[in-house]
Amino acid sequence: MSTTTSPRTAQYAVELPHTRQAPSIARHASEDWLTETEPVDPGHGDRVPDDRVADAVLVVSELVTNAVRHTQDPCLLTLTLEDGLLDIAVADHSEDLPDLHDARGDERGGLGMDVIRGLGGRIRLVPALGGKTVHVLLDAARDKGPGREPGAGADPGPRDRP
């Protein structure tokens, strides 16, 4: 485990074993780091709001679970908080690239990327020799995710349209 900070960036990284416990380890480590990290720019608000910590922990769980399910080696979780944005990155040793746009889940899963998008996550895949990294960028200061306000997701009425 390692933590680094600069005047505007805080970063945490942990290598996770290839075990069924890796997602749980990642969730706990991420939640601890996110709740304990001081804001990198005090003029831009306080710590990451509790509901966004929960969203980030869910994203971490989805990404690490995918790495454990689809690879055979340890993975590296890196959290980077900079300018109110949280980059959640999971690097693994498989060159097999996931289909980030396939929303046909089944009893084994397959809907995690849609869940991540529903939380406002922007997904980016970075292939590399000997592996890949999946990044999810979240607005760390956003208090509410889509679908959390009453009536969210519904078609706005004529008075509600801009």
C-alpha cells in the first residue's frame, strides 16, 4: 500500500491478491482512504461526501471483481483525487479487453459498467503490453447521483425543459 500527495493531488495505491477476498479488501481500503483523505484544495469544498464515497466504493468493487473474475494474477488499484475528480483505476495482467458497451447481463453479471455509468462514472480503457487499466472518473464533490432525486430519470414535462 502506498499513499502520495502533492499540493493538488492525493493518491493511494494497493496491489490486490488474486483471491475471492480482493473486492472486499479493495472496498474497505478505498472507503478508509476516501474518508480519511483531507481535501487537496480546501477552497473547493470539504472531504468527499459520504454518498460519493459509497458510489466510489461500489465502482471499486465492480472493477476489482471483474479483474478477479477475468484474470489469473493480482491487480493494482489506484485512487487519485485531484481538483474534485476521483480517478479509480484497476490495472490487471490480461490483454483481453472487455466490451464496455455490452449491456446484456445474465445470471453471472455483466451489468457493472451500466451501474458505473448510472453513478456518473466516465469509463476509459487503456490497453498495454501485458495487461490493461480500466479507469473510472467520478466527480468526487457531486452530492447526488442520477436517479437519486425524486422524479429523476423520468421524461421532464414541458415546464421542466430548458
